[in-house]
Amino acid sequence: MHEEQTIPNTKRKNVFKLAALVGALIGLFVLSRFLPVGEWLGDFNRWVGELGVAGVVLFAGIYAAATVLMLPGAIFSLGAGFAFGLGWGFVAVSVGATTGAALAFLIGRFLARDKIEAMTHDKPKFRALDRAIGRKGARLIFLLRLSPLIPFNLSNFFYGLTAVRFWPYVAASWVGMMPGVLVYVYLGTLGRAGLETATGTETGRTPLEWTLLVVGLIATLMVTIWISRIAREALRETEALPEENAANPGNTLVSDQST
């Protein structure tokens, strides 16, 4: 019964996650009226800018460690967009999340195999995925990253128990996580732009630029949802997704790939 409820509940969890991030941004706007947020923002941006590529590398390392420690990654993804902008923020999160997923895989395969087996052996969903991955390998990992069926952090360790090879797993994870990473980093970038405007530190965006930012975020989110739906249908064909859960097509909202 618990496994049957997991996937239908995922949509509500993802909606709550996105709502919480938007709420955090609104909270920053409110605080900017009472605290010197603009000054703090300027100092932070200058500090990150001075670090240059080293700052991106440092952030990616922190992100990887957070993934291994099973810490929620949504706030880090949002923070990357806020700190570095869309381009470098995407690079930092993509590298950090993939590195963390790779490290967790190796831990699951070589260092904590018994513990991960104990955590997943009584869960039918994990057993079904184990069988399916044995047949489909990295292709199934790629689809799971596009439309995750099990918690991201735990799944990284679990995949180390399966027959999938390491480098195909890393490549499939890296590419499959890109849409979700892009949405959250984009949201952080948009939040930074809005806060700069609210605190008077913004360099001057035209209404057209603001329109493009918002439309770009909406388009990215819609494309990610569409990709997730396609991935879900493909997963049903691999038998990794039981029919009773496949009847709930609502589990297609973008899920942060590092949470």
C-alpha cells in the first residue's frame, strides 16, 4: 500500500517544493524593505565574481558533498542561479549533482552495499527497478532521471547495487538531470534579477528583457514537463512502472534532480 501511494504523492511534493522556493523569493523581496539586502547582495556578487571559475568549482564540490550526505538540493540549485547566473550556475549544479550521484553510486556498490540492500529489499518498487535496469541498463537510468520514480538521493546509492556499469550510469545521469537542473537554476536567476530591481542594485533591464526572462522560465518549465511525460510513457514500456501507478499521469511535474 505504501509503494502504491508513493508516486501519486510525488506531484504534491513537487508542487510544494516549487511553491516553497517561490515563497522564499517573495520573502526576500519583503525583507529587502527592512534590511540592507541590496548591500549584502552587492557584496556577495562581488565576492563570487572575484573567485571566478574557482567559485564555480567550490560550489560544485559543496553540491556533490550535499548529494552524498542526502541533503535537499533544491536550495543549492536555486542558490547557484542566484550567485552565478544561468550559464555558470547550470554548470556548477550539473557538475556537482553528477559528481555527487557518481560518488553515491560507488559507495553503494563498494562501501555500504549491505546497508543499502537493507534499506531497499522490502520495497517492491526497488525490486522492479533492479530487474528492469538489468535488462535496459543506462537507457533506463536516463529515463528515471527525466521522470524520477524514487527519491533522488537514495536512488544514487541504490543504482550501485544494480548491474548498470559506472560510466554509462554517469553519462545517463548527467544528461537526464539537465532539464530539472535548468528549471531550478533559471528560477534562481530570475529571483536574483527581481531582488536586484527591488533593492536598487540592478543595472537596468528593459521591459522586453524582463518579458524574455519570464517567458523563458515558463517555456523551460513546460518543455521539462513535456519531456517528463514522454519519459513516463517509455518507463511503462520497460515494465519499471507498474500499471497501477502508471494510471496516475500527474507525476510529471519537474522534480529537482538533486533532492
